[in-house]
Amino acid sequence: MKRIDLGRKSPIKVSPPWKVLIILSCLATMAMYSETMLIPAIPTLINDFEVSYGLSSWILTSYLIAGAVMTPIAGKLSDIYGRKKTLLIIMGVYTAGVIMGGFAGDFLSMIIARTIQGIGLGMFPIAFSIIRDQFPREQISITTGIITSMFAAGSVIGLSVGALIIHEYGWKMTFFTIIPIAILLLWMIRRYVQILETSNFTGSLDEETKESNKKPNIASNLPSKKNHRFYSQLDIKGSILLSITIVCFLLALTYLQTPSDQDQSLNVIEESSHDSDTSISQITPFLLFGTLSLFLFIFQERKCKNPLIDFRIFLKPPILLSNMIIMIVGLSMFMVFQTIPILVQSPEPIGFAENAISTGLIQLPFAIVLLIFGPTSGFIISKMGSIKPIILGTVLTATGFSILLFLHSTEIFISIGLGVLSTGLSLASVGAVNVTILSTPIEYTGVTMGISTMLRIIGSSIGPALAAMYMQTNQSLINIQGILTSIPSSFSFNLIFFTALMFSAAAISISIVLGKKLFVKA
């Protein structure tokens, strides 16, 4: 363990960088293990809680909204009170949410538990910031790739082990298996992660930061880090307005229901029309409040001295464009997580009538490829730069969704499409994160990574809500053991994969523009 003397009475013990990286990467494994273990159980949860496909998306969405709001706040709190201390507190909240999820007996209890658990997503901008401080610039892409691979490792474990646990012991056991892991990581971080907390001393910044501050960049126009008051205030109004904005728009998606063709064929056109009118009256207030809160949020961020999203940093082209790609990556990944289990477990001829174990096996290539390409992407980017891998990644993402759109009637092609998709998401994600980190002044890494993580989570929350809306509004009636049952139609799955393909095409265009911006800057 290295010792650094900052003029104190006793030197500070600092853990070796790779040791810190390994321990903090385990957070990624735990989080994805937690998420992917629950994914094969989504159809079961719909039946157990007797909720619609539209409402079912909130099992993922409530978790993600809480994370979207908490991540930039967590970055600020880590700047004020120290990264390690803030990380441990947020992990404690996450563990409490996991425990509540295991005891949830109804849909409302599950949503509350998932919301508390979502606060734990604030761990990741702090972890990225700690790791960013430990390694030199040329190794950032490699460390980012390693963390991505650990996310994938959690997915592999979750999809394989989780499906078996759900099938044999039920979905509640998935929560109980996470509790000892979370407690163990809490102890390991407290005991073995010793880092230099810049908020704990008043000495000067390191030589690299001094030199960067001499150069004309974003930081020169921002408040000095010496002004502690700037870091001692949180944008509470911005946080509330952002929460209202996200929740309102997602509720509008949830309540957006239209009459299906099957309803009309059963001569209930008048009733369906009434339902459609009711649906419009339900979503209009959410759209109005969401739009109003969005404008108020932008106004608040521009006048606030200490904003949740600092537009002076965020609107710089490299950071803005790379974060748009990051948001599309999140949307694509969680749209898949919401859709594939329902498709695979739906009755024939629309689905394959499989169980949770088969669902996990079909999705396993997605996680395995992510595990392989996570660290590989980091090494590729360290040799080739970020732009070529980002462009290739977005093209492969579009290719993967094309396979799912046209060939999802066969299980093997679903697995192949997910494998191609996973390769593209790995390259695009690691490259975009690398551009964001390297385009940000080092003293604002915590805040910027909080914004990036927030946008990824916003995309991730839109993905399942959009997929659930398509499945709720486009359904077919089939005969199951003599009972007419309404399930998502084949057309709903086509719509989901086509929409994802359009987002992927937009990501290709954004990556090309990003390359031009970086080329001009260079």
C-alpha cells in the first residue's frame, strides 16, 4: 500500500490502483447479477401481481428512474463528503432495497423496494471517478473495458444461475442471494479501498491538474474548486423537476393504450373507442406536466450556481454527442431485457412457450459476448482511438436489431442477433465513455460521470416502458386450454425491434458527427 505525504502529521495510505479496480469492478458484477436474475421472472411477476404488460415495465423503470435522479446527486455528494464515504452509504441503501424486494408481497411493495434499490445506482459514477483518479490517461480505456466485462460477468451469472433459481425456488430467492454479496462488498471497500480524498485536504492540486488549469478549457470559465461553498450545495429543485419530468413522460407511455384489431373483430368497437378516449384523457395531464417541468428544469439549471447538469460542460460537442450514444445504448439494452423473456415465454404460435431456464439460455450469448468484448473493446480503443470502434459498434448494434426484427421466429436466430447486438453495444459503450472521460477536466469527472450515468439510465428507463407500451397496445387473442387469453401480438414485437433499429441508425449518424468534431478539434 502506497503512502502519500500531503503535509499532514502522518502520511495517507493509498491502495494500489489495480486492487481498487478489481474491488470496485465487483460492484458492476453485483448490480448486473441482481438485474439479470430477475429478468427471466418478468412474465411470472406479471401473473403473480396480476398487472398489465404496460405496468410491468415499472419493475425495471422504477429502479432506473431512482438511479437517473440519484447518479448526478451522488457525484456531487462524493465531491463534498468524500467518494469512499458516499459510496459506502449508497451501497447500504442499495442493500436495504434488495432486502425489501425479497419480502415484497404485492406490486406496490415491489415498486417501493425497486425504487430504493435504484438509489444504489449512484455507486457507479463514484466508482468511475475513483478509478479515473487512480490511473493515467492512456490506461482509461482499458480500465473502462474491464468494468464493462464485469457487468457482463454479472449478466452471465444472473441469466444462467438466476433462471435456475427462479425455476426451482421462485423469484424471491433471487433477492436473498444478493444480500450476502452486497454485505461482503461493503466490508471489502471499507477495509481495503484506501484512496486520496481531495475533499479532505486543503493542499494544492497535483502537477497534472495545475498544468491543465493553465490551458484554456472549460474549467477556466467555471467556479474554482477552492470555493468550497460551490461544492457544498445541492440542486434540490433541479432534482425534483428532473424526477417529475421523467416520471410524467413514462407514465404517459404506460397509460397510452389503443384498441386492438381483435377488439374490433369481437364487435366491441364502441367500447374500444371509449377506452381510447379515456386513454387520451389519462395521458394528456402527464404530457403537459412533463413538458412544463422539462422547461422549468432547463431554466433552473441555467440560473443555478451549482446545477445538477452543468450545460457549460455538457453542451460541449464531444461530451454531448458521446452521451447521446450512451443513452441509446442504455435504451437498446433494457428494451431487450423487457422484450425477450415475454417473447420466449409467450404461448405458441407467437412465442415459444418456454420456461425461465430456456429464457436464460437464449439470452446467454448476449452476456457471454459482452464478457468477451468488454475488456477487448478497451484494448482496441487504446490502440485505434475511440471513433472507429464507436462507429463499428453502432453499425453492429443496428445489424443485431435487424436480425431480431426479421428472424425472431426462430430461437437460434434470436441468440445470434443478441450476440451481434452485444458486440456492438460493447464497442459503442466503451468508446463513448472513453470520449466523455477524456473530454472532461479531471476536477469535474465526478459530476460529468454522474450526468453520463444518469443519461444512460434515462435511456434504460425509456426502453422497457416503450416496449411495454407496444405490447400492451397490440395484442392477440389465443385459446389456452379452452380460455381466450390476450397476449402481445407478433406485430408488437416487430414494432419494438424496428424502433430499436431506428435508434441504432441515429446512433450511427451521431458517431460519424462525433468523429468529425474530434477531428476538427485535434
